[in-house]
Amino acid sequence: MKELVILTLVGVTSLAAYLIGARGLRLPGRALGVAAGQMLECVGLTLLFFGANLGVGVLAVLAARALTGGFVSLFLVNDAILLPLSLLQALVFAWWRAASGR
């Protein structure tokens, strides 16, 4: 039930944004497809940065274990903020690439 409420909420706000953009701001409809493609690119980059962040974190923990001989928990890299920070990395990288004309 909770998932349905969330999906409905996102659907309603997306429809409202579309109506405001199409009617109020007179944005062209074909640009929406380009924007959706850029969004998917950012999702992919986010997942790449997330995987890289997790991988580097796990390697750092394993290296700390090997170098110190003590126990270092892998839970150090299990933090909910890692995904939003990976999104920010992806956005900056995508905008940097766009600003450079590539």
C-alpha cells in the first residue's frame, strides 16, 4: 500500500510539472525525451559512482585490516548517505562533460 501511495504521489507531481512546463512555460514536448535520456544517463553514472565508492571503501577496510591486524568493520562503508553523495558526483560529472561540449 505504501508503494502505491509513493508512486501515485510521484505520478501526480510529474503530471503537474509536465502541465506547467508544456502549457505555462511553453516548453517543447520533444525536449522531454532528451531530458529523460539525460536523466537515465545520470542514473547510470550514479550507479557507477556508487559501485566505485563501495569498492574503494571495501578495499580500504580490507587494507586497514591487513595493515593493523585488528578488526575493521565493513559497516563503515554501509551508510545511507553514500547513494545521495554518489548522485551529486554523477551530476557534477555529467554537467562538467556537458559544459566542455562533449
